[in-house]
Amino acid sequence: MAKKEVVYGVNDTPPLPIMLLAGAQHVLTLFGATTLVPLIFGPAMGMNAEQLAKFIGCVYFGMGVATLIQTHPKLGSGLPIVQGSSFSFIPSIMTIIGAYSASGPETVMQYVGGGLIVGGILLGLVGYTGLAGRIRRFITPVVIGPTIMAIGFSLAGTAVGSASQFWPVSLLVVVLIFAFSLVIDNKIVNIFAVLSAITAAYLVCAAASAAGWVTAGHPAFVDFKNVAGAPVWRTDIFMPWGAPKFSLPAIGAMLAGFFAVMIESIGDYHSCSYSAGLEDPDAATISRGIGAEGFNCALAGLLGAVGTTSYTENIGLINLTGVASRSVVRTGAVLLIVMSLLGKVGALVATLPTPVIGGAYIALFGAIGALGIQVLLRADMGSQRNILIVGFAFLMAMGLPGWMEQESVRIALMDPSRGETLSTLGGMLWAILKTPMAVAGICAAVCDSLVPGTDRERGITAS
């Protein structure tokens, strides 16, 4: 398959204005998902407004540092891939919240930190010892394709849920992204398609709010009150919730998230490489990438954040704009770190209305799912073998997590009356089977490994 043409390659350094704006575009693209994760966990833990603001700052800081490490050619994969708070850890952390919420949010975060440290160290060993690279033969396009499709298409509910809060603004963002990236034939406009669309829609919302056309409580309302009341600096960076705590249930629950993250990330490395116009990542690149992700998650446990992993929406941004510069992604990481320390800057970005982010999600998540289809084209999709495997894996990814979500299934797998070990193993199993990309990866990997097929059918190339 021919390489994708890019405007700025991995090793290119764009002019400073373009680098800053393109880096900001990455920040805006990941902002919604990044902020959504702590906004899900914080209220569930019983955090007050001050604690929640600190939590968001911790997440931003952890993401920025993790991205700098992952994009380093010797410490990480060296790919232009953003590291962000992962949805794959949501079931795991919710399990920890259920077990320790009575002790307060600080205690919950201490156990989350302990689980991240242990799981991160194990994942780091899998990566840096080269094991992740050696098992990549079992992670073929037939496995990666449905996994990436599950990542993108399983987020349809998140995208539509955000967009449906006020469709006119969300659809405006979608129309502008299409116009700026596909209709207008201008290099600069194409590069900043997402940023331009988000900015234009944000200005429309701000103007409507100032004119009184939308009022407080409306999804499109822009409220600057929290910016004035936000602190100027955040200084509690290291172990802001206290020293991490370690327990078998918390560690077991987090390991399920790490399993999903590893499969997801291997697929992301392939998608990012394609979007950046590179060859498929080799064993060493995958190993360094997985090793860096483990180290970053352990570090996040010390920084009071949540687990980080490769961000698929930003891969979609690279695919959409053709800007694959490592320098641009690292610039975005520095901007994230600055935002984490400057409370008022983060508070200002937080005024972005949800429908604006929802519109960007509709375009980007769809692009992510389509990248999975592109990966499948590397295999022989005229083969009945592959059609059955991919169809089975994708259907299970779309259907099984919803069934696992049922309370009766969760209780059956996590019955504490039958002992802590069973409860922990049940929690791990529940978290894995509730994650669409993990289900797709497991089903496809098992079938692809057991069902006879030629290397050409499976899309395996010499490396």
C-alpha cells in the first residue's frame, strides 16, 4: 500500500507560528476527552470543586510529561503520538471507587496511584525487555483492524451524546471541518481545519452568550466566571493526594485496563505510522512505545493523575491535516504542562461548550474507525477466513460490553462472599470484557492464531 502523503513529516520542524498553532490544535482536539475522564471520576469519588480543579491539572501535567517521553526516539516510540487519559481505565477505576469511596476521594486516588504504579511497572517490563515486539506477529492487520474500528466506532455514543446537547453548534463544527479540510484548496487552511472549526464555533457561542441569545444553563453558553475565580498557580505536583496505597483488588482491577491499553496502543502505533507516511513500526519501536506507556502510567500514579495511553483522536487529526511533525506534538505537550500550572489558562480552555467538542468528536472518531478499515486492506479481505474473523470480532466488540454492563453480570463475576481472590479475578474479567477494543483484540487474535491462514491472507510482511 502506498504511503500517505503528509505536509510535514515526523522529523520536520515547521515555522514557529505554525508549530505553535498546530500544537494548540492537538491540545484542543484532546481537551474534551482529557477533561471528561476526571469529570467522570471526580463526582463519583465525591470531590468538591477545588479538588476536581486540582485533579484536572494533575491529568494535564501527567499527559504533557508522558507525551514528551513517548515521542522521544530512544525513550519511547518516537512517533508523533499524543499520550492522554485513557477511557480503557474507566471500568478499572470505577471498581476501585466502589471499593474505597467511603474513605474519601484522597484515599481512592491513593489506591488508584498504587494500581498505576504496579501495573505500569509490569507493562514497562513487557515493553523494555522486548516482549511486546516479539508478540507483534500475533497482532496482525486482521487483529489491529477491528480493534481500531472498535476504538473509533464504540465512541459514537460519546460523540453523539456531547453533540446532541445542542445540534446546531455541533453540526456547524462538522460542516466547518469538512469545508476547511476537504472543500477549500489551501494548504494553511487544511492544516488548521479542526482548530479553525473549533475556534469559529466557539466565537459564535461566545457572541451568542454576550448578546443574551443563550443564557446560563444552555449547553452553548460560554461562562467566564470560573476563569476569574481560578488560582494563578498550581504547585502541588508530586503525590498531591498523599503517598500511593497498594491492595490486591485495586491492582487487579487496574491490570485489566493495562491489558486493553497494550492492544489498543499497538494498533495505534500502526495507525499513527500510516498517518505519518511511515512504514509499519518494527519490533523495537513497539517495544519502546509499550515500555514508555508503562513508565508513564507509573509516573502518573506519582503525579496524582490517571493512566495515559496513545490518543486515537489525535492520530485522526494527523490523518486529517497531514501534519505529522514530532516537534508539533511535543509543542502541544509543553502547552499542556503550562496549562496544568496556570490555573486561569486551563479555566479559560474549560469554557469551551460541550457541543463544540462534540462536533469535533463526530468528525474525528469516525476518521479513527475508518483507519481500522484502512488497516484491514493490508490483509486479504477477499478471504472468507478474514471476513468471518473480522465480522465476529467487531460484532462482539459492539455487543458484549453492553451485556457486561448489566448489574447482574457484574455482581456474578465479583461476588465478594466467595472470597477476595475470586472477586479480584472477576473484576479483572469484567473490566476486560466491558472494553470494546479489548474484546475486539482478544477475539480477533485468538481466531487469527488458531484458524489456518497464509501470511498473505493475514497481512504479515517481512520486517
